[in-house]
Amino acid sequence: MAKPLVSQFVKMAFAGFLVSTASIASAQVVDDCTPRLEKYLDTLRKNVASEHISPRQKEASQKLIDKAARLRANTEYTYTDCAVFDKLLF
């Protein structure tokens, strides 16, 4: 009778450990891609506003700006700026 009780305790302790580890890991994630992404988006915005860029390039730049906005605003899955940056480039 004591064996199943110990087994349940071990399972619950392990589950608690996993939950606490996941929450600590997510709290410690520092996104160092934010400055690079912002610089890239600023360059794209300058392309759209420039008189010296072809209309086709302006359209491509605007599509990338819109895609970044959609990815950042996604409520189903929260993308880090590194993931947004990767999705824009590939």
C-alpha cells in the first residue's frame, strides 16, 4: 500500500519540478535580437519613404514591415524578436 503512495508522490514532485523549471527558464530568456530587428525595420521604413527606391522594392519592404507587425501581434503564439527576425529573412 505504501508503494503506490510513494510512486504518486514522486510523479507529483517531478511534475512540479518540470513546471517550476519551465517558468524559470522562460523568465530568464533575454531577447538580444530586438535591437537588430528594430534597425532592420527602420531600414525598411526608410526604403518605403525614399524617393530613390523603385516601387517594386518599396512594395517588398512594406510587405516585410507588415509581416513583422503580424508576427509580433500574433495572439496564438508569441514570437520572440529573434524568431520574427528569422522569419523575415528566410
